[in-house]
Amino acid sequence: MARILIATDAWHPQVSGVVRTLDTTTQVLREQGHAVEVIEPTRFPSLAVPFYPEIPLCVMRPGRVYERIHAFRPDHVHISTEGPLGFWVRRFCVRMGWRFSTSYHTRFPEYLKQLAHVPEGLTYKFLKWFHGRSSCMMVATPSLEKE
């Protein structure tokens, strides 16, 4: 069976579609006999996002993330979110020459514009850069896939 690493900046105790999807995916993979490691925010120091205090932003040393990846020795890596944890796991994979998959769960640029007045074009540039190196990108809905 496979050793699957999932990196996410959205995890319990948050309540969201992303968390529910990842929790269910993790449970199903484990029931099928796979070893699953979730690199998630509760294991690292964090600060609340000023405009969205329910969401923690991890402020960890990248070495701690890299150590967790090395210790687990994954066969597959999936990066679910574009936050700090996703960034550091992505960086590790790129440096190691590893393939990885990513997810795009929501229209983040439009959401960030409403919350913090960040221009959508800037956020879309970041997302294209972030997801551009992945071997595949999973999306939450057919309409996102079409876009």
C-alpha cells in the first residue's frame, strides 16, 4: 500500500468543506490500507489571520516541515491549500524533484478581494505559479474545472 502525505492549512477545529473533504479522504485511504500523514496547522505555531481570525497562519521554520516529510517517506504528496504549509511542502517537492498534486477548492481571489481588498489579478498570478509545477490539480466542482 502507498504512503500518502497530505499538506493542508485548513484542518480541525475549523469547520469547512475543505476540512470535511480532507478528513473523509484521509479516513477512506486509511480504511483501504494506505498510510496517510497529514501536515496541518495544529502542530505548528500560528497567528490568526487579521481579517479572518478563525483561520491560523502557520509561522514555522521550514526545517520542521521538511523533517516531517523525510521521516514519513511518502510515495505520493498532495498539497491541498496554498497557505504557508502548502508553500513549504511545495518548495520541498520542487527541490527534491518530486511530483506532487494540488487542489483548488474555492474562488480564493474573489474571496480575498472581498475580505482584504487584494486585487484578483495578483492572487491569480500567485495561484498559477503555485499550481503550475504540480503534476495534476484537483478541483472541487465541474464549474471550477471548466474555468
